[in-house]
Amino acid sequence: MLAASHIFVAVVCAMILTGCDRITEAKLFGTWRAEDGETVHEISCGRDYTFTAWADVKNELTTPSCLISSGEWQLTGQQLVVHFTKHVAVDSWENEDTRTSFAVLKITGDTLLMKNFDGGKVFTYHRLSPECVLSPMKRAPTDADFIGTWRIHYHTRDYEMTFNQDHTGSDFAWIDGVRKQLFTGIWRIESNHLSIDSTSVPAFDGDSVRKSWLRWLVTGIEPERISMKDGPVSYCLERSK
């Protein structure tokens, strides 16, 4: 009887461990980041099965910005199967029809081991943030919702954005541990969109000045967070001041 009890306990423990180690869709929700010597890779798995992949040069602000592809994902066994439907070509979204898969080797807490589609190098991803899920808007956004200073993780980098009452704004980034202003501009709310006309701040004498225009769809508003879409990709502003 004692032996049978031991066997029962062992079976229960094995079942619990197997359940903990089992790869499920819920364990993949959020944004993940992996780095090698030269490149930053980030992926986002949404609970609505949207998928985004970013790749950028490490420790440099590049022009044009990082490579971005977006589409849909599903988990089939231990394969993360992705259908890319759009990508950024220079500064606009274009259609794409590419299918690929990643071999999910292990998920432990906020660490994900995965092989890319070519079956070669194993990348270790760390969960950068949980998915930013806000309740659908019940009203149109207003200027008052945005006035202040916000943090945003955008195109693999951390930025600080300031929206002033006079509709001027600034954009800062941390480069080699130093906070530097990258853009200055004018912002406004148009229907359910945040529009920003910005001009780059020269980094050195003779540096060229670049102008850009952003138009983001506001999808959710809370006192401390605002969710938006840049094309098909979701981003989140988090208030810092």
C-alpha cells in the first residue's frame, strides 16, 4: 500500500511538472527581446493572434528605422507559425505574403528559447513587457488625455515623449546611457488619431535636418496608459509625469 502511495504521488508530481513545462499560447503573450553582438530582435505575440517582428542595429539609431513585419500567429505543437501580411518599406506599409515558423524549445517564466525559421542559431528571448491591453474607448480622445510626459517602447528603443499645452512636443531617447533630444514638433488630436509633425534636432554641426509626420490611431485611454496603432502594430504610452 505504501509503495502504491509513493507511485501515486510520483505520478501526480510528474503530471504537475509536465503541465508547468507545457508550452501554451498564454505563455507567449507579450513582447520579447533577444540580442546578439550586432542586432536586436523583438517579437510580439498578441492574444488576438496579431504578430509583429522588429530587427534593428544594436546601439545605433538608423535611418530608415528598423525592419518591421506584421501578421498573424498560431502555436502548433512546439512550432510558432507566423503568416506575415505587411511590412514597412522605407516609410510606408506594404502588403506581404510570407509564412515561416520558429521552433519553441523552452519557456521558463520570462525566458524563451527559440530557433529561427532556418533551424540554426538558438536565440534566448526575455519578456520585455506584458501585452498592453486597454478597454475599448467609449469617447473620443482629447488634448487633456495627452498633456504630460510619457514613456514608449517603439522600434526596439525606449523613448520619452512630451506633449505640452501649447501643442509643442519633444522626443528623447537614451543613447549610450545619455538622454538626448531627437525631435521637436507640433502635435494635435484629429478625430481618433494623434498626429505629430516633427523636425529632427541636429546631433552635431552640419548634421542634416529631417522632417517626419506620424499619425497614430488611438485605441484605448486610461489615466496612466494610452494604446495606439501605427499601421497594424500596437504601441503603448505610459505616463511618467
